[in-house]
Amino acid sequence: MTLQPAGHILGSATALVAVGGARALFSGDLGRSGHPLLRPPVDPPAADVVVVESTYGDRRHAPRDPGLLADAIRRTVDRGGSVLIPAFAVDRTELVILELTRLMRSGQIPKVPVFVDSPMALAALAVYRRAVRQGSVQLRDEVRGSHELLEDTGLHAIHDATASQRLNRPSAPCIVISASGMATGGRVVHHLAQQLPDRRNCVVLTGYQAAGTRGRQLQEGARQVKMHGKYVPVRAEIVDDQDFSVHADADETLRWLGRSPTPPENVYVVHGEQHAAARLAERIGTELGWCAVVPRYGERVRLGETVVDEA
């Protein structure tokens, strides 16, 4: 097995697996060329079969809206509310911190307390800080060795449950970053239960929200969501900020595939909602001229002379 950087989060990798004389390439989660910290995904090596993700297989990322987050924070603070940011513990929290630091230093948002309320996110933040200080080869040249990056001493790290509970109803305007990113579990659910009914508050969604998650319900305009066995009214402002997404979109995925030195025999499109996977498979067939399918759950296919499980 050969691993190469995928540019999605620190440590993410594509995997080329040689089995019985055949080669299968697994994309894993593919990153974007414009990640603020990481280098773009390494070009794919030659493979007989490619298994590729399709999270954004049916869409393109919208152009960046640099004022969206700043405007939302200013509005919320002006009306005396707090900003709650559900964020994935690994990578997303770091990118949110980077942007908040930039906005505060440039005077675009007021300097209110910023709390990171997720033990896992704090542990991941320590890993990212170490990678920056040590100059990890996965990082962009302009980032490596930047000792001030992610080292903002104004952050308040929340480790214990008692301190987390106090953030359910902040006594003054602040920004709370907490996991999970789709509001499926973790401390952020407790914060949402208390803060969603208050019109002064704001919830900023910072990435992909899978079908069936609370994050997706809020993204689609739900007026109430169920948490801890009860329905909670949604009166807080909901802002959907897609600028933080670090998944390759359909165009970026096709360009990555197209840089393969030789066409694969088959491409299996996985890890996406059904319509997204189907659309990406269609584009691979039309634009690259390759055989691309969306496998059924549990389907088995032959790789060279070896039978492998596809799902």
C-alpha cells in the first residue's frame, strides 16, 4: 500500500493498494486546491481501479463570500446575542479559528471572547500547532514554520463539563466553537438546545450537512428540531457559510482524476448521497470517457484475479 497526501485534513491520504498483481486506488476524502493550510492533493498514480468519493459530486463550490461570517457576527453582537459555530473537531475548528483571528486583527468584527468547547478539537488543535511549528511537508510553503499561526492566546479552551454548561446561556456576547459539525452529538447539542429559542443568537453552519442530521434540518429552514427527547423552537438566526468546506467539488474531483497517467479500467463512485454519486459517475463517463458506476451496497466485483468486497 502506498499513501500520498490527499489535502483534506492533516494526515489524510489516498491509498494505492496492490493486490494479486492489480492496483486499486482509494481517494478517501479529497481536499481542495485552495485549502488555507494544506497542499493540494497529490496527483493520482496509475491504477486498474479507482474508488472515488462523491460528497460534492453534483455541485460546484460557490465563490467565496468573505463578508458573510463577519456580517453575521457583527449583527449578532449588536443585538446582544452569541454566535454558536458547530464545527468538526479536526481541521474545521482550526480553519474557523484562523478566520476569526484574521477578522478580529483587521477590525472587521468586535473582539469578543472565543471559546473552543470540544476536548477532541483541542487535542487536534495541538497537533496542528505542532505541525506548523515543525514545518510539516503537508503544509503550504507560506504556512510552514509560522509560529504565530493558530497560537492566538485570546482563545478560551473549555475542557471540563461544568465550564461547558456555563456556555449554554452566555452572560455576554461571545463566539462558541463546538463539535460536532453536523450537530449530531457532542457538547454543541446542549448549546443548541438552550440558544436556538433566543432570537438574539446566531448559529453558523460551516460545512457539509448530511441528510438526516440536525445541521441539515437547520440548513433547510426547520422551525423546530428535536434534541434530548424534546422539540426546540428555532428562533435564532441560521447562517450557512460554505467557505469553510475542504471537500473537493465535482469539478475539482474530475480534474484530479483526469491527471491520472493512464485511464483505469473502472471507477467506483462511493461516499456521497445517491444523486451526488450518480451525477459524478455520469460526468466521469461523459467527460473522461471512463467506465464509472455507483456500486450497490454489499456488491462484489473482480479486481484482476482477486474478488474483493466493494462496500
